[in-house]
Amino acid sequence: MIAKTIVVVDDEPHIRHIIGRKLQGAGYDVRTASDGEEGLALLQTVRACLLITDLQMPRMGGFELCAACREDPRIRTLPIILVTGSVVRSADVRAKSEVLGNIYCVSKPFSPRKLLQQVQELVESETPE
Amino acid sequence: MSSGERPTHNRPDESAALIQEGSASGDNGGKMSRQNPGARAPRRFLPFAVAACSIICACVFGALGTFVARSESMTPAFIGVTVLVAVATLGGWQVLFWRAFRSVQVPMATVKFKLAKILEAQELRPLHMKNGIETAELIGLINKLIETTKSSQKSGSELEFANKVLIRERDRVRHTLDSMGTGVLAVGSDQRLIFANRAAEPFLTLPAKEVAGKWLQECVGDQQLLSFLTEPASNTAGTADRMEISPENAPSSSVFSVTASTIGDDKQRVSGKCVLFQDVTNVKRAESAREEFVNSVAHELRTPLTSIKAYVEMLIDGEATDGDAKREFYNIIYEETDRLNRLIDNLLNISRVEVGTVVVNRTPTRLKKLIEDSASVVESQIAKKQLQFDIDLPDRLPAVEVDKDMMNVVLVNLLGNAVKYTPENGRISISSTSTAEEIVVNVSDTGIGIAEEDAQRVFDKFYRCGGKGNDEVPGSGLGLYITRQIMRLHGGDVTVSSRLAEGTQFSITIPRSAVVTSLGDYEHDR
């Protein structure tokens, strides 16, 4: 059975390491990138079933990456988990996410255990039997 | 105007004369002249008495003549008497006509002369003359006319004065409103503009001085503003509506707050709107900066916290099975705790600097020792990455008056950055040069370098460089910002020069004025 690919984009190496380790432990193929531009390039080359991205990153942030995904016909409907440490703009983040569609927000500090549960739910619901 | 209402500023003699003449010849003048003809009455009635006697004589003569004619016995004496009576009768008539003529002609000439003098002098004064009964009423009427004209003239000049006062007050209010930075617009209930000051011009299609009386639609081009202004005013005077607008002919980032308050009259009935345009660009920028700061702080605090929480959870869940993995997790938790601590320190330093509560405690300090002490803080990190570290300082580096703790923060920040962004086996060096104006300390490395566009922003709060290698290094983007703030507090600065993939050099400058010329007590403190 081929492992499902999840792309993780975060400028923090520790966060990439935590998420990668947790998802790999659950049998997923995890590919990582350190900013939005790198993540978008990675998404062009792999057939990902989910994108997990940080909101605040240098060069290309999380929202720009989400918007770029929605413009690409191949990954237009890709489910995205947006990890955010923002406090004052949480309402703004959620409103923008609703506009782009199929985006789920997770606040920092998150529990890797709960994140894995959410990933499994999303991947299972999105993948046709 | 009756005599009782006359202004009090008339001269007393004039007023008395006017009252006397007016009352003698005014509304009841004729009655007064009949009731009180005065001492001159016998003289005035003398011609009339003579004339009456002459007429009686003529009548007697006529009767006598008729009688004689019937008797047909005419004597010379009779003829003489008759001639004498005829002459007396003619004389009486002549005197009668002469007096009648003089009593009208003389006062008329006097009145004419005085009126000509009044016209010539253009000064209205009442006529003072010994008027006879024939002209008393005329003089009285003329004086009354003069008085009425004077009153009208006075009313006219009072109006003119009041008008001047009003114009002056209006101009004063306009100049005051024009000098305001806030735009002011008054709109009537009929949607016509009443007033606009100069600061409101960016929102109008016409100059402010030309808008009075014009329709709103003629003067306001922005449709959003127009619909806001034409909204029906609230029925309660003093209530206000608010909107924000960026005028088309203002800089793109400009934001104005538009507040429309209803104008009420004395009975609190709404008679229009008073609209204020306030530039809130700086307020918006400050709000945005504050929001950005809070957001960045939250992000920077939550990132190490996320790592700590996640690694602890994985340790609890038994995901680190071997000793190496456990050690790695503990090390990360330890480093992230340190990172949190540094972040909090940095935030406190920023707060002190920005609020202005920071006190620069300048003490004479040996620069060489300060550099060596700061280097010792990062020694372990240098050793861990096996970096070459060179301290190249002149033998006679002067002592400077600086805040030792703050300068330590600066040097540790710069050396820490050099260590973080220099790959293993790279080289870090610290050197110093002096010019006539300043002492320069350079911290150089052979690290990943900074792109040109990033170099201009590295001293901005929370700014972090993008690009390969930078994302691997944890940081808050506050260290260089604080470094610059501290150096500026000392009258110096920090600059950067860098080439990507070759290395970076940060230089701090300390002004010569901080150099301690006489060591004095410093030698003992050392």
C-alpha cells in the first residue's frame, strides 16, 4: 500500500520535526518545506492529500500559499491545516479561511496527538473509498 | 417720532428749541397759536385793525355819498372830506396788503436761506427763527422732517456699523475654521451646503469659498461620502454618525474619519448637519503597528512553547524509545526554554526603550575588557560549532563612558548572530578601528550572508530574513532592533554590510565624546 503524502510547511525546524515524526509514525509520507515558495514548488511535484502550513513565514506566508493553491487547478480542493500563533487576528484568519475554502485552523501551541487525529479525519473523509 | 422719543445726544439748546417750535407748530401747533398769541399779538393784528377801520370808513363814505346824491346839495367841504376818507381807505388797504405780503415773504426767504445753508453744510440742524403764525406750522413741519431725517441717518449708520461688526465676526470665525486641520462642512436640511473650511477641500469638487448655497451633489464627488451626507438626519439634535474614507486626491494610505452631527436650533429641531473630517492616518498606523507587535509577540512566544509542549507530550506518550532520542528531545526542550527566556528579556528591553523608562547608566568602561567579557558568553556555542574566533584589537583601546550591561547585550546579540548564521568550521572575528569622530567595533563572520533587500530591514522590529539557511535558525527578529536602539541611546549606531554566501559584518560606532580622557577613579575601580 502506498503511503499518503502530506506536505508540511513551517519555518521552524522543530515544528517540522515534531509534525513529521508524528505523521510518519502513523504511516504517512511527510515532505517538508521551510517557507511558502518552497512549499508551493513541492506541491507541484508530489501528489499530496493534505497540506499543513504555518501562517507566519518569511518570503511567502501561509495565506499566500493557500491562495496560490486555490489558483492551481490540480490542488484547488486540497484540504489545508493552517497552524497559527496569532491572537488578535484570529477572527480575520477564520474569515479569510472561509473565503478560500477547505481550510482548517489549528492554534499554537498544539498537541501533536490531537493534530494527528484531525489529519486522519480529514484524509479519510477526503479520500474516496 | 414724538418729541419724547428724541435721542438724548442732541444738544440741550437744540432740543429745547425743537420741543418749543415743534410743539408750537406740530400736531397741536395751530391750537397753541390761537390759545396763546403772546405779547406780539397786538402788533400782528394792527394792520388788520387799520384795514377794518378803512373798510368801515369806505362803507360810511359810500352811505354818505348815496345820501348826498339823493339830496343833490354837494359842498366843497363835503368833497374834501370824501377825498380824505378815500385816501385813508386806500392807505389802509395798502398797509393791509403790505403786511400780509411781508408776513409770508420774509419768513419764506429766511426758510429758503437756512435750508440752502443746511444743504450746503450737509449738517441737519433745526431751524431757529422768529416765525409768525403764518409760517409756524411750516417751520414746525420742516424741523420735524429734519429730525426724522436725522433719526433715519442715525439708524442707517447704526445698521452700517452693525453690519461691519457682523462681517468682522464672520471673517474671524472663517479664519479660525480655515486654520483648523480638521475639515468642517455644514449642510442644511435642504441638502444645500452652508459652509466649508479649507481643510474640507480635498473632499469637495469646488473651492471651499464657493460652496455656500450649492447642492451637495454639485460639491461632493465621492459617491460613498455623498450617500453618507445625504442620509436623512436623525430627528434628535446632537446625534452623530461616523464613517471612514480615503480621499482620492490624498496620499493612498490616508484615512479620514467623517463624523456627521445634527445641528439643532433653539427648540432642538434638526436644521442640518455639521460634518467633521479628521485625519486618523497616524492613529490607524499606530493601531496597525500595535496589532502587528502583539501578533508577532504572540507568534514568537507560542512557537517555542509549541515545541516544548509537543516534545513533552511525545516523551509522555513514550515516542522516544531510545536514549539518543530522549536526549535530543530534552535538549530541544532546554533550548526552547532558553529561547523563551531570551525573548522575554528582549521584550522587556524593548518596552523600557520605547516607553522611555530606560536609564542609561554610563560608567567608565574598558572597551577591550567589555568585548572579551561578551565573547566569553558565546564561547561555548563557538566551540560547539568548531568556529575559528579571532579578537583583533589595538593595544591602546580607550575607555568609554557607556552602560556596561546594555553594551554587553549589544555585543552578545551581534556575536550570537554571527555564531548562529555561520556554518560549522567557519570564522568569526571582532576588531576595532578609530576615526576622529568615533570608535568602531566590527563583528564579522563567514556565514550565509544577508540579501541586499533584507539588509535594509534587518534592524526593523520582528523582521527576519528569508532565504536558504535562515529558516533553520530560530530567532525572534528583535535582537538587531534592540541593538540599534541601545546604540542610539549612546549617541552611536549600528550598520551592516554583507554578501550572500560570503559573510556579514556588523559595525557599532561609539562617539568620541564618550571616550574617557582622564581615567581618575576609573583606575581604582578597575
